[in-house]
Amino acid sequence: MALAAILPMTVMAADAKASSGIKVKITAGGKVLTATFQDNATSRALTALFPLTVPMMDLYSRELVYRFTQPLPAEQKTTSGYDIGDIVYWAPRHSFVIMYAQNGERISDLQKVGRIDSGVEKLANVGNIPVLFELMPP
């Protein structure tokens, strides 16, 4: 009986966490995906630029990258691995990155920005491509 009372609260907490964050529409080569950005200084600086179209390079058969000319704030950067679908900012080269494949590498000075909600496989090996980022209505 006690477990039944706890379970709904756990499910509700997971649902609330999944729906929190900044919702973003990403369009690349006619493919549309959604992402959820974290609420941090890097994400806020990025979304302040939206709608934003950037020419992203397909690098290392694992990521789409755009390098800003000026740095973005990155107050929570760490050395860490990444998951497929992560959207990150690599501070040393001012790189805005969508990770679409995994090679197990740990990367220093990495700031987590958000995550593709589903369909990241659509971005695999698309080549260099313009990508549009837009805020979704709440």
C-alpha cells in the first residue's frame, strides 16, 4: 500500500522533469526535430539569438558543429562524456555541437546545453548543412 502511494508521486516528478526546460525546434535539410534546452547561462545566451540559422559542419562522423566568433558564457563546463542526442557547447573553440553518434570520448571544457527529444539519428552523416533553431511556443 505504501509503495502504491509513492509510485504516483515518482511518476509525476519524472513527468514534470521531462516537460521542464526550454523547448526548441531544429530544422536541418527538411528534417524537423525538437530539443529541450537546460536553463543555464549558455542556453539563455543561445536562445536570445533565436531564430538562428547557422552553417553546421559534420565532423568526425559524430557531431554537427558551428563555431561562434565570440565566446558564450559557460559557467558549468566540465570534463565529461556525452550521450547521443546531447547538445553541448565546447568552450575552447566556441563550438555549438549536436552529438549524433558515440565514440566514448571524454571531452574537457564541455558545457551541457540540452538534448534532442527524439529522432537524432536523422542527423547522422547529413554533411555540412544550414540548421535553423527556433523557440517553440510554451
